[in-house]
Amino acid sequence: MSGKKRILIVDDEEDLCFILSKNFEILGGFDVSYALTGQQALSQVRSFAPDLVFLDIGLQDIDGISLIKRMLALNSNLRIIILTGKGTHDYVETAFKAGAVDFALKPCETKKLIALVKKHIPEGPENQELKSPKTARFTKILFLDILASFVSASEAKSKYLKGHSERVADLSKKIGQKLGFNQDQLDVLEYSAIMHDVGKIGVKDEILDKEAKLTLEEWEQIKQHPVIGSEIINKIRLLRLEAPNIEHHHERFDGAGYPDGLKEKEIPLMARIIAIADTYDAITSKRPYRNQNTIEEAAREIKKNSGSQFDPQIVEAFLKIIQ
């Protein structure tokens, strides 16, 4: 065992579980796991042996109150904090009687959940990083500023790409807000979008600005930029949340994209958002192979590819913003 405190997150929203778990690892130095169903949660209590559980009591397979009792039967020292969108006094009181120690209302921000962790898990040398989440956030922003400068330098060399990443980040964030993202999620989305093309640093300038049709070999080089970008970001521990979004922003909803041919919900949600924002900016900007098109033409093109290239639900949110 590592000696670190262990947190289990139980929620049927996988994207939320992933973001919270990575933020707890980065900001708190915890070992974190998550489960999407009650049965998975019971299995994790046995195998992962968490010290604390964040439990969404609205799971489909096992009633939340019953699940609290069953988890405590496996480990009577387990501290369970319920996540709820209901927040009614009677329901929370019932959860407390079943053995929960606290609750948090959804949507949840990591900093509020960290405060609950500090309250219910005694601090020791293994989680002292929790005392300075502002320092960790500052460090992350510093890395982002450095990488953003690389992206800007790369785009400045091209008369067609200048300002592209900032525009993609701005539109991605607006889509995230329309979809109801909390501030933690919006931060990760914005950072991912700013850096989505950082891998183009590894692509020759003459290929990026080539006005003639690309050769097959040149196209294969272009297709490597999401992988290169992900490899760059993965080397920085504080930015690993963003790496999958960067690697998969050229996947297609129908599975015909690259680099891995992922489809539908196999593609990270934020990558699906960036894909639309990226395409929109490409269509409405002048590129070496064509002139810029209008907002209306871009909207029609994206709507036409809803369900094939793009996630229909995200297209719907995008169109509301454009309108």
C-alpha cells in the first residue's frame, strides 16, 4: 500500500467521476478510484478499501440508503458523504441515520469537496498538499501560460492559424456553460481547448501552410498532432486531465476519426465539444486551401454532420449559442 488516504467516488456520470478523481489526485495527493453503479461500489469497498466515499444516492441499481448500510456492513469505519441534487431535510436525515457523515449538493466543485475531506479524514504527512490547493492551482496556471505561449508562437508562424486556439477555447467554454458544466469542468475544458493544437509544434511549417493538396505522407504527419500534443501534456502531472481531450479532439461520433477510431461516448465529452468549436473556427477562418465561410454556412455544415461527425446533443447546444 502507498500510505495515502483512499477516496472512492460513486456516481453514474463517468465524466464527473473522472474529473473529480483526477483533481483529488492532483490537489490532494490521494489514491482515488470510482464506481458507476452500486454493485461496482460494493466491489470497490472490498478490493480498494477506501477511507472515505462520495456517494451519489440516485444510482439506478441499488437504493442509496440501502447502499450506505451495505457498505458500512463491509467496513464499519468507512466515512460516507452523500452527493445529492435533492437536498431535502428528510432525505438527508434518513441518510445520516443510515450512517452517512455529511452531504454535498450537486453540482459539486472540487474545492468544496476537499473541505469535506479535510473535515472527515485526519490529516497526516501523506495529505499535507491539501493545505495549499491555491499553490497547486497557481502552479497549473503557470504551466498553462508557458504552454499557451508555445501555442501562440506556433500559430504566429502561420498567417492562417493566428488566434485559432483562443477562439476555440472561447467557444468551447460557452458550449460547456450551455451544457451546465461547473467551474472545475469549465477550467479543464478551457485549458484543453487552448492546448488542443500544441502538437502542431511537431509538424513542419510548410505542411501547415501548404496551399496545394496534401500528399498521403503529409496528411499522416498532420494526423499525428493530437498524439504529439497528448504526449507533451502527459509529461506534466498537473495537466494530465487535459491530455485525453487533446488526443481525441479529431475523433468522429461515427468512429471514422483519428487517432484511435473512437465513437460516441468512447470519445471524452470535452473532446467532442472541442471538435465542434475547432471545426467552426476552421470554417469561418481563411485557410490555405480555401477562403473563409460565413457563420450561417458553418452552422449548416455542422448541423448536417450531426450524428456522423459530431455528437447531436452538443450540436444542439452549439446551435443555440450561434443563434
